[in-house]
Amino acid sequence: MHIMRSMVIGLTIIGFGLADLGCTPADPKYGQEHVQTLATRRRQVWAVGPCVNLSGERGVDPFLQADLLFHKLQEVQGVTVIPVNRVAEVYAALQIDHVSSPAQAALVCDLLQCDGLVIPTVTIFDSYDPPKFAGSLVLFIKPASFSRPVTIDPRELARRATPLKVEEIPPTDDLVQAVGMFDAANGTVRDRIHAYSTGRKDVQGPLGEREFFLVMDRYCEFAYSQLIGDVIASPKLKGL
């Protein structure tokens, strides 16, 4: 009797084990993220400057925003990125706290031995669900003909960055700008977030795609990725 009972229990355990093997879930599919590519004749080296905060929100950290942009630019094929701390060191050496003119930007690029300087600006920053973000990216391209002056006068740099008349600001091909407003209450923005999150979210996590709506840093990364796409699509970059 005891032998029969033991055999029944053993067969039951083996049956449950086989059932567990048959019900093993498949590996989750994370998807493939979209990779952006800069189509230029040679690889570009861009530096990221501190963010300009025009949103009125104290919670916008200029260096954190620049770091978020830095990480998104690193994902772009064809671009090597210099982090914001290197740019801040050059700002301190030049006794400036921001770049106000293409001439200043060209000098910063020359000192960093890079091809361009990217400056982010935040104009709307609302982290409450649904989040809102508006801002711009300005890419200053160092002119091929730029020659660093023998002596650098910070006061002269500041004076040149403030023209007397708006008409005196000449048009230039050495500047690319992208501007965008991203309101998560809009269906088109949500569709773009869904496409962007493919391959970039933890499909086994508790939030999934909702992370991009609840974590503002993730939402800012999405916004910067969209702005970067507009910048690298500019025809001004084709000849570089």
C-alpha cells in the first residue's frame, strides 16, 4: 500500500514538472529601436553646451538637460560628442556663461577642436501627467575659414555678441536650428512616443511605455531625439 502511494505521489510530481516545462514563457520581445544617422562626408565632432532655461521652472537643471542631450547624440551614427563639462571649462576660461553669437561659438569649437557646438534651450517644462516639453536645439558650425585670434578679449567677445541693430545680424549657413513643442495630451505625440519607445523600454517592467509619461527625464530624452532628427536632416549639413 505504501509502495503504491509513493508511486502515485512520484508520478504526480513528475506530471507537474512536465506541465511547468510545457508552460515556460517565451523570452519577451524588446523590439528594435530606430537608429539615427548623420549623412555627411566625414564624421563630425560636436560639443554640447549648458542648457538655456527660459521656462521659468527652477527644476530645470542646465547641466542635467545637457547630459540628456549628450546621451541622445551619442546614439547618432556619424557623430562624436564632447560632454558639457568640457564646454563649461572653456566657458570659464573665456569668462562667459553662455554663447551669444556665432563668433563666440566658433572660438569655443576651435578651443575644443570640434566641428560644432549644440546649445539646447527649454521654453516649456511641465512634468505632470500628461507632460509637456518645448524647446530648441541650435547647432553652431565652425566655419572652415575660422582663424583663432592671437589675443582673446572676453569683453570684446561680449560686445560683439550684442549688435546695435537687429538688421546688422547677417544670415549664415553656419547655424542650424530645430524647434519643437511636445504635449503628451496630443494623440500624434503619443504615437511618436510609442514608436520611439520600441526597443527602449523594459517590457517586463511595471511601467512599460508609461515610463516615458511618468519620468520627465525619459520624456525629455524623447523630445531631444525628435529635435536631433530635425537638425541632422538639415540640408546645410550635407556638404560637411
